[in-house]
Amino acid sequence: MKVLVTGAGGQVGHDVMNRLQQEQIKCIGTTREELDITDETKTKNVLKKCNPDVVIHCAAYTAVDKAEDEKELCCKVNVQGTRHVAKACKEIDAKMVYISTDYVFNGEGEIPFEVTDQPDPINYYGQTKYEGELEVQDLLEKYFIVRISWVFGENGNNFVKTMLRLGKERGEISVVSDQIGSPTYTYDLAKLLVEMIQTDRFGIYHATNEGYCSWYGFSKEIFRLSGMQVKVNEVASTEYPTPAKRPLNSRMSKEILYKNKLPHWEEGLKHFMNQI
């Protein structure tokens, strides 16, 4: 088996590459410089030349707030770029993994969203990720759409690293407590993705670590594990306005994963903190 990973320099792509190498699966990691997914011809040529059996598509525009102002660029990467990758996969008959997000949902209610629930994004980033899902479903039969949320890993910036930095700089911070979801540790996710591509169980999946928390609860656990003495104040999302609206309910049901569920987010966080 040969696997090509787009966005190999990002949080998810980095750990996916590590996992593939650990399992001695032949893999090619591409960054934006090596594979510009917004260029259809170049995308087609790169995939044709590499001729992978599987493409794990991690490359994406992920600046959620900036996306509200950079709509054209966000769409170009997340929708058109995904279409180009999917079309190239179809031509070489490769399986495709598309990394999606909890932001495809509207965040209403308190019940975990099922994979069968109708997406209804409330920000532009979420809209483009959903449109990317539709491109994959429209063009391919051999696909895995994997929705994740609240990502943290060793490579790149994330909430955990931000909290640790702020904890060193300040003795007191405020964190929103009315957005509920599941953190996703890229180390655990990568293991699942590599297992997944070795099957033909195609479809849509929710793949976050087990358990739910608020950003406030997440930050409290980060500081507890780090031993930092930081006062954390709870605030409502309305007190912390952002250009892009965030869903209050990011709970996603992982029942479809059966025995392949990821560890609890607290375990993932503990492992991550030990690593860094």
C-alpha cells in the first residue's frame, strides 16, 4: 500500500505521517509548496505521478475567523481544492480520506450530532468544509469523511499550547464555558486513520476523543496537569465575540466507530503533556 498525505506539515498530517512510517507503510507527505491543491492540473499530475492507493487529505484553510474576510481564498482551498483532489483520486482509483469538522453543524441543542444529521453551518469555514464533503460524496464511492473537533497535537499551534503560554504570562485568564465538545488528540486520531484506510468500510465518521467538556473545563485540566497556579474565570460566548460564530454544541456521536473509539480526551491530554 502507498499513501499520499496532503497538508503533511499541519497538526493532523504530521502525526498521520509519523504513524504510517511507524507501521512501515510507504507514504509521501506533501506541503503547500509541493502540492498546490488549488491548481487542478498540478494536483492531477502530482497524484498521477505518485499513484497512491490512498490519499489522506489533511490540507485545508483553517483560520476560522479570517475566513469571514477571506471567503474567496477559503473556498478556493476547502471546496475547489478538495474537488481537485477527489477528481484526481477518481482518475487513479485511489481511496480518499477527507478531514472535516464539527463546524458543519449549527450547534443547537445538547444532544450529540449523528453522522446522519443534516449539516447546517453557522460560519463560513464550516460552510466550505461541508461543501468539501459534498464534492467528495458527489465524485467518489471509495471515501472516508472524518469529522473532528478541537484539535491538539505536537506540531503547530493549538488551544493547549495557547493556554500554557498564557499561563506563564498571566496569573488569571477568562475562558468560555458554554461551548461543549470533544478535544481530538492528533496522535490518537492518526492511529485510527491508518487503521481505517486498510479497510473498505467507507462512509462518514465522527472521530474525536471520548468524553465532552467546555473550553473552560479543558483549560482547567491543562493547568491541573501542568501544575500552574492560574485563576480561570468562566465567561459566556456573548462576552467573547469573534468574527466567526462558534457552535455551542459540538458534541458528536462516535457510535459508528464501535470498538475503534479513541481514548478519553483526558488520557489524550495527559499523553500530550508528557510528550511536550
